[in-house]
Amino acid sequence: MHSIARLLLLSLAVAPAYAQDTQPFTVSGEILPGACRVAFPDVDLGSHQANLFTGSYGTAYIDFSGTVSDCDPLVRRVTMAFDGSADTDNGALFQGVPGVGVELVRVVGSLNVPLPPGSSTHYASAEGTYPFRARLLQSATPVAAGRIQRPITVSLTYN
């Protein structure tokens, strides 16, 4: 019996000692507001004779509106970003045909605020109907004839 007790004591003496340690860690995350619905119409800038584009000719603006609706209640403000190919002769315009680009502007009261490719505009509210204008504007000489059909992508960010 004593040999069993000695064996137990010996095994306890030889067993490794473990130290206890603690390490706190942080869990983080973020609850983001949901999305909104955005709708923009296709905009027809009309047909124009190439020989009108002499110097810095621009067509009349065509008015249209973008609509933001069905926003999550946590969405308070939106920012709209406009992306598309830039005119090769004037980077402030969207690509049209050689010598003619598409000018996009935000309407603020009686002002036309240019929105070049890659730009964004901020709104103090989320849901609403927002006025814009577009037109064709000469960017170089000579002007080529051709059909313009270019996508402009609108992206929304919130708050």
C-alpha cells in the first residue's frame, strides 16, 4: 500500500505544473443602414447636324430627374456617384462621338453644377426626386457623325 502511495506522490511531483493565464479580446461590428431604391430614366439628347458644332457649340439642356425611394429608416442622407467613360478630348464630359461629349449637370436652384465622370454629389436627405440636365457639347474639332449611346452608372452611398 505504501508503494502505491509513493508512486502517486512521485507521479504528482513529476507532473508538469501549468500556470493559468487570461487574455481578454474585443469583439466589434457595425450595424449599417439598409438600402434605397434608385431610378433614373434613359435620356434622349436628340438628333443634331454635325455642321452645327463649330467652335464650342452646345445643344439645349434636356431636363430629367433621378428618384430615390423606399429607403431603410436608418438612411438619412445619400451621395450619388456618376461613373462612365470620359470624353477623350475633355475629361469633364462623358464620352460621346469624336469631337462631341455629353455634359451632365446637377440642378441647384437656377445653377447648373457640372458632374464630370467619376464625380459625386451629396444630398442632405435620402428619399426624393432630384433634378439633373444633360446636353451635347463640342469638345474638339473636327466633329464626327455617329450615334451616341453610353451608359452612365449611378451608385448610392448612405449617411
